[in-house]
Amino acid sequence: MAYDNQNIFAKIIRGEIPCHKIYEDDKTLSFMDIMPMATGHALVIPKCEAVELSDMPADYLQAVFSTAQKVMQAQRQVLNTEGIVQMQLNNAQAGQSVFHYHVHLIPTHVHEIGKHEDKTANHEELAKLAEQIRQVIV
Ligand code: AMP
């Protein structure tokens, strides 16, 4: 699938629409999922044009997973759970709905998660969680 630079995550990277940011460096960005599958659900995305795993350059893959490690450690501290589901969907047939590569990090207990919510979460709550997680990132 060709990369469309008008997708929502490309707009977030360019600062055209807001997000509840957790972490950013030169190759990656992490922010709260706006329709979370569980409290503290975060996303990590690369700052490169990639729809899915097969499009990802090795250096950006390494950067995404390095950021994911930082974020999950911070989620554990803030959400008080050891369980973090790491999920990443490739292609619409697999359920992918935003066509910019992204890794989900979902704090949870076994069998707790289902499909993501169909409505936006409370923004004050998302902002508070993003701030708490941001504060403990090392
Ligand atoms: P996927 O189904 O793997 O493509 O996941 C897309 C995710 O992006 C879903 O969990 C959505 O809740 C999330 N999402 C969609 N729009 C936004 C947005 N503007 N900010 C943050 N998360 C979003």
C-alpha cells in the first residue's frame, strides 16, 4: 500500500493536529491513544513514511523499540501493573485503521482488553496520564 502523508499520525508528527505527547526524539514519537483499549494505552510511531512493518527501515525499527522500552517502563510505574500488551497490526485485513506504522503498548491484565472504544476518552484524564508517564521516563 502506498503511504498517504495525509493520514492522522503524519499530521500529528507535523504538529497539524494535537496529541497527548509522552516522549519524542529525532526518530520517534509516543502519545496517548485517543480511544484506549485500557487505561494508559500508548502508541509509539516512527518519524518516517511507513505504512506497516515491511516498510520499516532497520534504524527506525530500532528507534521505535527503544522508545517502546522507555514508555513501557514508565507505564508500569504509573499504572501499577506489570502486564503490558504490545500489539501492531499490518494491513486493513488485520484490522489496521491508521496507515502509518505504530506499536500499541496497552497496560492490562490477562483477558481484560477487547476492541478499542468507539468514542474519544476524557481529554483531562489523557493529559494527566501523559504527564505522569512523561515524568518518569528515563
Ligand atoms: P490500528 O487499529 O492498529 O490502526 O490502531 C489505530 C489506533 O489509533 C486506534 O487505537 C485509535 O484509537 C488510535 N487513534 C486514532 N486517531 C488518533 C488520534 N488522533 N490520536 C491518538 N490516537 C488515535
